[in-house]
Amino acid sequence: MSGRHPFTLLAFAAALPALAWTLPAPWGAAGTFAVALLLCLTPGSRPGLGILRTAILTAAPFWLFLFLLHDRATALAIALRLSTMIASFVWLVAILPPARLVEALVAAGYSVHVAFLFAATLSAVPVMRARAQRIVDAQRCRGLATRGGPLTRLRALRALALPLVLSALHEVDERALALETRGLSAGARRTALAPPPDSTAERVVRWTLVAACVAGVVGRVLWRV
Amino acid sequence: MSIRLLALIPVAVAINLALSAAVDAVNLPLFLDTTGTILATALAGPVVGVATGALTSLTNSFRNPTYLPFVAVQVLVALYAWFAARAGLFRNLKVAIPAGLGLGILAAAASTPISYKIFGCSTSGGVTLMTLLGRKLGMSDIVACAFSAFVSDFGDKAVTFGLVATVLHALPKRTAARFPLALRSIGAA
Amino acid sequence: MAGLTFADVRFWYPATERPALDGVSLAVAPGDVVAVIGSVGAGASTLLLVAARLAPRVTGGTLEGVVEAVPAGIVLPTPWTQSSGMAFTVADEVAFGPANLGVTRDEIARRVDRWMARLEVAHLAGRDPATLSGGELQRVILAGVLAMERDLLLLDEPTAELDPAGAALVWRLIRDLARTEQKSVLVATSDLDAVPDFATHVVWLDKGRVRAAGAPAAVLTADAIWTSGPGSTTVAGLWRRAGLAAPAPLTVADLLARVR
Amino acid sequence: MTAALRCDGVSFSYGATAALAGISFALEPGERVALLGRNGAGKSTLVRLITGLLHPAAGTVWVGDWETRGRGPDALARRVASVFQHADQQLFASTIRADVEFGPRALGLPPAECARRAAAALQALELEPLAHEHPYDVPPPWRKVAALAGALALEPQLLVLDEPTAGLDRTLRALVTRALAQRSAAGVAVLVVTHDLAFAAETLDRALVLAAGRLVCDAPLGALLIDEARLGSLGLVPPAVATVSRALALPSAPLREADVARALASVARSPRPV
């Protein structure tokens, strides 16, 4: 599965939850959940069992909460739908490296800005998290106490949050200069470095999935009416 | 969209996700995960704000898929922040904090149908307990769910608005001059 | 045709009264390596931003005077704000610029290999840029800008994060690019000891004005550069402090030749 | 007189990888020491142990008569002031003076004392003309100097600085040298992590060298700066002053520019030996 075109993987990860919510409960959702778990077993970046375990561990708490909150039937229906969404997403994150999605977006002719926003956000988060922790350390070394009454802690929060935001904002200009000079707005169509292979078969699969979702929605509306 | 505004969005999303380190250090029951969204809106308007909010939900959902359906709340936060900025509600804390409380109530109200319909109000252990407590106090299902949404998010948006107001006032001259909406949001335009 | 020409250029950043550049005229021809030196805040960085057509277009502010410049590649002093954010490997980071220019995939592959080799970062090709040290990332960013193969190169403190070996590599590369590939190079630097080795000309900026311009030996041995400028090389400083006759030698080799 | 800093057999590891093993040394008040080593040798781990951000797995770190174990960095800030890399990212007040006052105020000192300390720190680094400016409205090198002023304002017994001169030009480096010399004369011990050997030669006296988590050298800086083999193993080269000293075989291999210049004057004027 991991060799498939990123858009196909996206289509599966979106279709399964959509079908889970549109097909009649609980069997529809049970089916989509089973399919999602099967997908998790396909070898992704980590061994399938690892992905399966993560999906189940992430979904498990909701089963507990739901059975505390609702009667069996309602709890089961919601739990199966939720678990389908969680499993599909955990599988997608494990099987689709961001770099391939970026290449797929660029190769498909989407503006490089779309791919930039997606990829730059993913790479900015760990950098900013490391900086936030560094600022916490540095301010504590300047005598900032982070314990005490709520008011002192709120004041301490100001000395931890403000530097992060101000230094991040300050760098936006430098980032813009760098991106501008390295041609992000060059107007020429960006060359995809490693366009993922696509095939008509996969395109057919994608369109059938979309059709299935539409059919599910229409069916639910008609059937409910 | 200019490259400068484009470059602001990923940084604003990263701020949303990184401030948890500061909150954990002082161990307060806050999220501050809309700070970047509100700040980006106050600096560069609704388009940048909504993009920041949407991308925040998407990035959060990689870690925890249950964030994705709440993208609507992040969009609402951006639109609310835009009105607040145009109305200059960031000019001082006395105005900004109540405006934040208003958003807190609105956000809780907006997240209730999502939490109720999709999650059956089970988004987290805390929310589940609050809902059960609400029902014990005689509330209906949906009201108990709204109650849990409000309590678990209580005050977060108020503190966030206070923080954004403080940032907008602490902006260096050169940066403030580059974001005319920011000047207006603190009543200085 | 000169790679870069400034004629009486004045530039103000937004919301500031004092001009960052106050009547600067200079020219950088292919084959020249012009070192711009000056105290902090003298305007060297601004000079490069204006030459790269980033100021006022991206930075905001107002510009007066004539600026003629061929398309330029610019490297700013903080590598961690220069990474594209779109590349998950070093090779893709170096390819970022050429890809945006729509260069063909084969040509991109050739340039990436060539410039990674010249900056000696080929062994990092598969690494995630976020995991690199400051020095490694600076060389990768430099490779990425050079891979766009522009005729005008604008480098702001290109060796700030590098260790001595890395700095020597970069200064040598800059000199070779000018000499063998006829690039026009403008470098803002505070590493004055390196200037005599790599620069063909020196421009001394002070409060946005050109105080002196010419060959390194001329500009760096003027006494005023110590009293109201950024100073000169370590050896020139020792010679001056020793009260020995001007003009002072600039490098250790010059000194030893003079004293032995 | 108790040492300003003492490490007795200090070890620390991140999970399975040992970052520091059996580190022992002491810094007397007023001593000025360079902490050298390649990236990953353990320098920043040692700095974090001294400031109380980390506590040793084995052995003890003493700051004066305080053991760091059981004390957080905010408590130790009364005796240890530190400046980390990218220190300019921690500034947040709307003027440089207000930011320099942050440390003393966080320690709970009376406002008058905070103002006095901030003024002294600003004056020591010639930041008075920029004191009213917003930290992000001044050029980046000055912002880095302002972060150092924030540490000086804590008036500690021990200063721990990580690459304080990165990004500074000759004039600002000379400023930092003078300020550290002044504090050292007043009895403050100074420990500087640096790759800038020109600055070290001008400012520091002793060198501690870490390699793979071990203290492999504790020697006068002068001896180390002319030991090209050891410097080479650290990816460093002797600074110009050391090269000139050795090349002219100047007596007692002076390090400070003033001393080298004086020795150079006598050598250059005396008739060339036949």
C-alpha cells in the first residue's frame, strides 16, 4: 500500500470515516472499522502491528467514555465510527511521509504555496517547541519562579509566552526574505523533485471511493426521509 | 497573498502548538492553542487567521485525530478575532479579557454540537466527567455537553486575548509599522 | 556590465527617521569580491537587502537613488531562518531554489551534487535539515543559494556559525567563484582577519555613508578605521599598538616578512 | 575561601548514553576559564548541571557552599547567572532597561536595588544610549549584548556564558572582554563556552577541555593555545596573537594583545640578530 499515490491514500483515509458516518449503524461502521484495521496491517513506515497497536490504544479510551455516557446501542455506534476515523488517520500518518504528499501536490500543479503551507507548518512546530522549552530554561536561570499562587504563575506565563511569540514574529520577516530570494514566488511552475507514480487504475479507485461516499450520503438522506 | 503573510501562517500555527511548553511549566489549566490564530488575525486579517486555524486543527490531528472535526471552532475564533481587532478590543486588558470571555462562551457553544454529534461528548476524560456531573445536576444530554465544553475551556480564551493584547502592545516599532491592522486593534491607528 | 551599481542610494526602514543608507555609490563588477565592513548598525546588511531588491519590496520602507543589479542570490546570517521549511532532506533543501525556478529535474540533480560537494555537505544529503548543527546548516543554505547559479552573490556574515575549517573553505570558495566563474560578490563581514585573504576591494560603511573604499591594504591600514570604525585585522592592531611605523602589515605572513 | 564552583566526580547521562563521566575541577573566585570541546563533548550538559537545569546522576556540583541538588535554577540564580545560545530570543520587555531589570525583580529585590543593578550592568556594557529602545528595534548583536547585561544585573558569584561573542564584531567583543575583566576583578568567577579563541586569548586565563564526556585537559590557556596538535583535535586553530607570539619566539609567550604588542615593539626595534 505504501507505494500507492498519496492522493489514493488520502482518498481511503477520508472515505472510510465518511462511510462510517453515513452507512447504517452499527454494521456499516463495524465494516469500515475492520477495513481500517486491515489497512493498518499493511506495511507502512513502521511494522503493521505497531500501527495497529497505536490505532487501538488511541481509540480505546473513547470506548470507555462512551459506555459510561450512553446506552449500549448508541455507545457502540459512536465508538465504531470514532474508531474508524482514528484508525484511518493513524494509518495515513504512518504510511504517508509528508515529503511525498508535497511532491504529489506540486506534481498535480497545485500552487507551491499550498505545499509550502503544509510542509512549513510541520517543520516549524518542532523548532518552535524546542525554542519554547529553551526559553523556559533560560528564564528560570534568570530567577523566574514557576511555582506559587495563580497570580504569580500567570505573571510567570507572560515571561515565558511573550519572548516566544515576539522572537517568532521577528523571524517571519527573515523567513520571507529567504523564501522570496530562493524563488518561492518566482512565478515559474515549480519542478516536482520526485513526482510519485500514478496510474489510471488508482484514479479509478479514487473516483469509486468518492462515488461510494456520495452514495452513502444520498442513501442516508433518502433513507432517513 | 504576499510571501510575508504566507510565512506568518506556519509560524502562527507553531506558536499555537508550542505554547503548551510554557503552560506546562507554570502548570495552569490552560491551552493557549488559539494564541497564534488570534494574533495572526489581529496582524494580517481574517484570511491569514482562518488559514492558521485550519492548519492548526490539521497539524493537531496528526497527533490526536479527534482534533480534526473542531476545525470549525478554530475558524470561528479567527472570525471573532477579526471583529475584535477592527473594533480595537485589544487596546487594554480591561477590554481584551472580557472580549476573550465572550469568545470562550461562543467557542464552547460552537464546539458542543460537534462534540455531541460526532463524539457523543466523549472527547476527553475531563469532558466525560463534566458531562456526567452535568447530568447529575439535572441537565439534559445536550446541555450537560455544553456545560462540559464551557468548564473544560473556562478562561482559556480570556487569558489568550490578554496575552495577544500584551504582545500587540509589546511589538517593536518596525514590526508594528508593517501590520496596520495591529495598530488599529490596539486603538493606535 | 557591472553585476551591481549603486548611485547615491538612500534607504529608510518603515517608521524610522534616520536613513539606513545615506547616499551610497559603489559598483561590483564580475570577478570582484567586495567586502563591506563597518560597526554594527552601519548599514552593511541593508546594503545587501537593497542590492537583492528585497528592500523596500519585502521589508517595506522608502528608497531613493539608482540601483542596477542582475538577479542575485543572498544568504542572511541566521541559517535557521533561511531553511525552506519544505525540504525533509538536505538534498531537497539544496534543490529548493532551482526547483522554484522551474529548472529541469536532471539539471537540478547535477547542480545539487555539484554544490553539495563544493560545500562538503554531500555526506549529509539524506539528513533532515532540522537535525543539523548551525555550521552544517549554514553550508547547506549557502549550497542552496549557489545552486541557483546567479551572477551576483550577496553574503551577510557567511561564516558566522562556522568553525575555522568551515570558514576557510567558504572564503576560498568565494574567491574562486569570482575568479574562475566571473561572479560579482558582495560580502558583509565582521571577520576582518579574513578580509585581506578573500577580498579584492573593501568598502567601509559608517552610519549609512561610504567612509572609504579601495584595496584592502589601503582601507584597512587607515588610522581612522580604529578611532571611528570597526577596526582592522588583529596583526594591524598589534602593529599599531606597538607604535611601529605605518602602514601596518595586515596578515601574520606580512608581519613576519616585515620583522624578520 | 570556598571555591566559586566545584565539581566532584560529576556524571550524567541521557537515558543510556553517558554525556559526562567523573568530571572534577574547581573555579576560585575571580578566575576566568574557557570551556572547550567539540560539539557533543558534553559542554552544554555541564552548563545545564551548573545552572541547576539538570542534576548530576553521580557526584556533586557546588556553587560556593550550596549544593545544586535539591535547588532549582531560579533559586541558584542568586549565585549563578547564565547566558545561553540564542539568548536574544528570551527578551520580551518593551525596553532593554526593563528587560535587564527582569532578573533582579524576579529574585524579589526592592525596586531601587533593581534599578541600581540594571544601571550598573547597562553602564558596564555601554548600553545606556540604547536602554530605552525596544530589544527588537536594535541590531541583533546589540540584542545579544543586552541579554548578557541581564545576567550581569543578577550580580552573581559565578557567570556561565555559552558562546557570548557569536555574531559580535571586534568592538562589541572588546566591550564584553572589559565587562568580564571588571567583574572578575571584583571576585566573580567566569566560565565561558567558546570557539572564539581570539576572544579567549584576550579575556580568559585557564582552559578546561572536554572530549566524549571526560575532562581531558585543565591547563593555563597560553600553553593550550600554542599546542596546535591538541587544538587540531578540537577542530580549532591557534588565534593570530598566539601565532605571532610563537613565530617571533616572544619571551613568555604573551596572550593579551597589549602584551604581544609590547613584546613586538621591542623585537621590531632591536637590530635584527645576525
